[in-house]
Amino acid sequence: MNISSIVIQARAENIDKIVEIVKNCDFCDYHFHDASIGKIIVTVEGEDIDEEMKKVRQIEAIEHVVSAEMMMAYSEDELDRHREKLNQSEIVPSVLNDDNVKAEDIDYHGDLKRKL
């Protein structure tokens, strides 16, 4: 199961019309809107990303919607795959527990200071 938040952008004068539609539709769940900035927050659910994207396209097709963008996504299957990968890996890389390895000899890719 996937769940994603969608930010709908519209002109302020059309927000109430769109909110009424999304509150009564069967393809998304309404959560919040702010007419002063022309944004509406909804969520969509689907078995996979294809089903979610079909629902996003339905939102985009609503009259007066300027855009509908997926902002946050949760994928139960993806989370399970990452958990399994973490459970099978070493918590601390062996090189960090090796007293014969000098710190300056460890190739670290997270430091951008010397790369820019």
C-alpha cells in the first residue's frame, strides 16, 4: 500500500469550488486548505505508484486546478525492503572496528569541503 500527500495549487477565488469537489470525491482525502496562498492538501492511496498517479491525474483534471504535485510518499513495500536490508547488514562497517586502519586512510564520501 502506498500513501502520498498531494499539494493542489489554484487561484484563491477557485479554492472553495475545488475543496468541495475533493471533499466529495472517491479518489483522494481532503485535509487542509489555505485560500490566501491558493493551496489544498490531500492524500491519495494506491496499491502501487501507477494507481496513485492515476489519482493525481484525476485531481489535475478538476476544473480550475493549476497543478497537483506529489510532495511526500510512503510505500509499505519499499519500507519493508529497506528494513530487511538493514537487518541483514552490519550495523557498524568492519573498517571502523579495525584498529590497524588509520582514520585518514578511510575513504569518506560525505565531505564536500574538498570536492567543491
